[in-house]
Amino acid sequence: MNKLTKVGLSALCGSLASVAAANAGTMEVLGSATATYTSNSTKVTGNPIGMNSALTFKGSGELDNGTTFTLTVTGADQMGYTSGNINIVTPSMGSFNINSRTGGNGIGGHDDKMPTAWEESWGHGMTSGFDFQKGVASAMNIGWTSPSFLGTTLKLAVAPGGNKAAFSNDKAVGGANTIKQGGYDALIEMKPSFGVDALSGLTIWAGGSHTDQEGKVSTINNGDHEEVNAGFTFAYGPVTVGMQKNG
């Protein structure tokens, strides 16, 4: 039996710095103080002490018509770039998101929605060999989230011309991809309380992704790539339970 030991201590630092810029709203730097102790009884892991050094740069502003925008650029531990996005929230047409690998668009935001004390239920430091259904969220993509209607929200995302894990700078392109081409996701999320207070913590979702593929993966022509994701969570007081299925 593999024995896993992990001790975590986390405290939110809040805003580390805030800078105002003309015609661009505000810019701030966010981070957290997190220390961990991780060990695996079946492996030599070396020094078990870890510390979070990630920083997130966030800017926001508002246009004349009431539309708000948010720019988020995330730096990984030791300042390695991981992801970024621009989120545009309109007064009545929902929100539009230009996204680079943050995982929030399409089915990517539901790759693991199971209850956990950490961000993901697998966030314990031992993720080798895990396979997640993220749809087009691993590539540069554009997503749309509809306004909520009777507790129901529709989410769409598209990665045109190459669904792969790549980030493109401004005035640049993602480059060619010999296998995966353009792809799209669609997901519906419902909170059907039916007017019953006891059901106010229920959330149900179902979604899918389709990516065109050309050529062969290794020596096998698998055709186009498809993924599905469905599940539910239910929160009642301090307790949350859930179940989901990916494929």
C-alpha cells in the first residue's frame, strides 16, 4: 500500500501591490503564502518542504457602454509563465473570454469539480499519469458564457486552426499542428433549486468537446477526437458531495 503524507499551511496575502494607469483602470499583484510537506513511503523524494512563489498580475477597467474587462496573467512558481486571459463582461450578452491555458472555458472548467480542500481533488503533489478531459482549454481559445436564465448557463468555446497547448504573443500565431486542428466545446450548467431552499446547493452539468484530427497518431488513425464530461455537486451547510464521469 502506498502511504502518502502531506501537510499544508496556506494563508491569503491579498493584494501585494496596486498601480493605477491612465485609461487602463487599475493593476494589482496577487499571491499567497503556502508551505507544504509532501512524502511518499515508496519513493525517495528528497527534501519534502515546498513553498508557493507564484504571482498573479490582474488589471481591470470599464468601457463607456458599461462593459467591463479584466486582464489576468499568472506566473508559476519561480516566475515561470503558465497562463493568461482577457475577460469581457457585457451588460446583457454574457461574457467573452480570450484564454491561454487557464482551463476555464468550455469543458475545461469542469475537468474536476469534485469537493476538495485544495483547488482540485487530485491536488496532492502526485499527479503523474493523470489524464484530464479539458477540451479546447489547453490551447489558445475564445469562450462565451451566457447570462443565467432560471439557474441555467450555457458555455461555448472554440480553438480555431490548431487545438494544442500553445501560447501566442500579441501579433503572433500558434504555428502549425500536424495532428490536432480546430476544435470546439459546449457545456450546460444548471442549478435547479425548484424553489426549495434545501436544493439551493445543487449544481448539475453536462458537456462535450470535438477536435478535428488529420493524419495518424503514432501508427493508428483514430479519426476526430471527442471528449465528454457530466456530473453534479450538492452543498448543504458545511458538507459538499459530488460525482462526475469523464470520457
